[in-house]
Amino acid sequence: MSMIPERWLPSRLGDRTADTDRSALVAGAVGVLLLAGVAVGFLIQSSLTAVFLLGFLVVVGFGWYAHQAETAKALTFLATVFTVAVMGLIIVFLFREAWPVFELMGLDLVTRIDPGETGLWSTADSVYSLTPMIWGTVVTTILAMAIAGPLGIASAVFIAEIAPGWLRDIVKPGVEILAGIPSIVYGWLGFIVINGYFSRSDTFDLASNGSLIVAGMVIGLMALPTVVSVAEDALTSIPESMKSGSLALGSTEWQTTMGITIPAAFSGVSAAVLLGVGRAVGETMAATVILANVTEFPGPLFDAFDNTITLTSVIANQYGVAQGLHLSALFGAGVVLFVTVLFLSIGSQLIEERMERNLGGNQ
């Protein structure tokens, strides 16, 4: 008589495995159908959306109880698909809403610089040109990176190469905390403190409604933590053997930092600066608080002490009263911002990949 329990026999184990796979497959199929119902219900604004969502949560709960590993894999896959789908829907919606103003203005939307009789931005005459906003964005970004670039790289070098361990443990979390301060706080402090100084100073005697240089300074301070954090990570990723070899040849620590560490991490540092540029380009609340709603070029064009508006601040200032072509023009500003930040992000990713290849010894 066999001493092996009947429930351990291969046939029974195979049956149980098949039943488990079958129930997991059924639960997965039901979950997918319910999730599709949630998506469709949301798009058509149906009252049944909550019912589908509740059913999906019940199926997920059952799957987590009965088939935890399979459910975890399915949820992570669905999260990835959901992220890509939402991004795609945002892009489609953005371009669809901006299309009417592109049909009306054509390339003049982003190239027209002659105000003519109607000006560059006139809702009454249905004339929309984003060139003053693009120029304001470019000027504030250049001013911001003139601050965030050098200071951010210098701070990253200090944290990664010079600061003792106890000081690094204090400064690095402090920099990360600065990145979490809401932009409206930076903007308000900049308007009250920095802009207040420029407007009250006898040397500058600027208007109290803000200026490009004040916006650039505040946005530069906001982009600084991003540059510091990413550049510091790039510097600390350099293999210690490269530094030790330089020191063994008689170089000082400063010579090693300037001749070995920074050149080896140049791609990562460049990516940090590009990410800072993306942060500066997309900044909204600080620019909105500081700059006036002036849809004209500064005069003269290079006068950073004059006033104009940025792409983000024109959206924030005017979306509440916009409709029709005016609203479409604001979506056009969003398209320009999206394309700009997209290229900056792609550029930073390519630079980071190049740094990884170089550090790995692959050319």
C-alpha cells in the first residue's frame, strides 16, 4: 500500500494547477473588461463608471487573495499601459484643441513679430501671435540658468567632492527640501522682496508690476535644487578607481576634481543643466505672480528690466475668461511648451545614456 497521500499524486497536482490557472485567467479577463468599462464610462461621462470601478476593485481583491503573484504582475502592467494611454490622450486633446488657431494663424502663430495695426495679441480682432510670450520665456530661462547653472554645478561639486560627510548629510537633504517648496511661495517672496527692492531703489527705479530680471532670478532659484541634485548624482557615480589613480600619480584632490571627475561626469552635468532649463521653461506661478499681463515685446528687445509675459503665465492669466479662438490660442501656447520640454527631456536622456556608455567603456 502506497504511503504517499492521495492528494500529492501527480494527477491531482496537475488538476489543481490547471484549476488555478483557469481561475486566474477568468479573473484577469473579467478585470480587463471591467477596467475597459471604467475607461469608456469615464469618457462618455456615464453614471455606471463607479459600478465598473467597484467591480474592478472586487476582482483585484479576489485576485490578490487567490493569485497574488499573477495579480501583482497584471497590476504593474496595467499601470504602465495606463500611464502611456493617459499621456497619449493628453497629447491628442492638446493638439485637437489648439488646431483652430493653427488653422487661422498658420506659422504666424509662432513667427509673427510685426504688431501692425491690431497688435500681436488681440482677442477683439482674432489676432494671436505667441512670439512675445516665446521671447519672454527665452529671456527668463536664460536669466534663470545664468543663476542656476554655475551655482548648481558649484554646489554639486562641493557636496560630492569637498564637503565632509557630516556636512553633506545636512546640505543634501536641505537642497532636496528646497525643491519641495511650492512655486507660489517663491513667486510671492520674489515679488515682495526682490521686486520690492528694484522698485524702491533709486538706482533701478523700476515699475512695481514686475520685470523679466526679477522673474529670471526667482525661477533660477527654483531650478537650482534640480541642477544640484542631478549633477551631484552624476559626480558621485564616477568610479572611485579613476580618482584613486589620479591621486596615486601625485595630483591633488582639487586637480583630480577638475581634471578627472568633472570631465568624466560632463554628460550627466549637462543633463542636469538641461533638466533645469526644462524646469525654468515650464514654471508658471512664479512668473504669473511677478510679471504683468503685457502681451508685447519689451522695448528695446534685449531690455531685461522691462516687462512682458511668458507662455505659462499667459495661460494662467487668461484661461478664466478665454473662449473660442482665444481658448484655442492658449492651447497653442501649451503645444509650444509641450514640444519644447519634450525635446529638452529627450536631449537630457540621450546625454545620460552617452555618459553611461562612456563610463562603461563602450564608445
